[in-house]
Amino acid sequence: MGTEAFSVRTDSKKVKQLDRIAKQQDRSRNYLVNQAIDQLLELHAWQSERVKEGIKAADKGRFASDADLARLFNKYESA
């Protein structure tokens, strides 16, 4: 797989923070940005797959019952 250059504009504060992290990890700014892109793409793929699974379940009529939802809401309400 080849590589391709592209430009990203962001504020100076973020660039300084990125450079600080790169220095701490003895990595390049480019390496860190590529790691962030990889994580974003993986997260997006995971989320998309979960949504597809949810749509399939809904199409089959598989929904949480009112009791299931009440238990879930009560679990977090008392936390």
C-alpha cells in the first residue's frame, strides 16, 4: 500500500500539544497523526457494524421489552 501526503489545518495549540506528545514518545508528529487516523477508522467501522446489526435485529422485530428498558434506566438513575 502506497502513501499519500495531505495537509491538515489546525490551531497552533493543538500542534504544540501534538509535538510535545511526539517528543515524550520519541515518535514523529506524522506517526501520531497516522495512529489517530487508524483509531478513528477502526472506531467508525466498529460503530457502523453495530448499527447494521441493530437494524437487522429491528427488521426481525427484536426489541428490548419495557421491563428491560426500565431495568437499564433504573440501573443508571441510582448510580
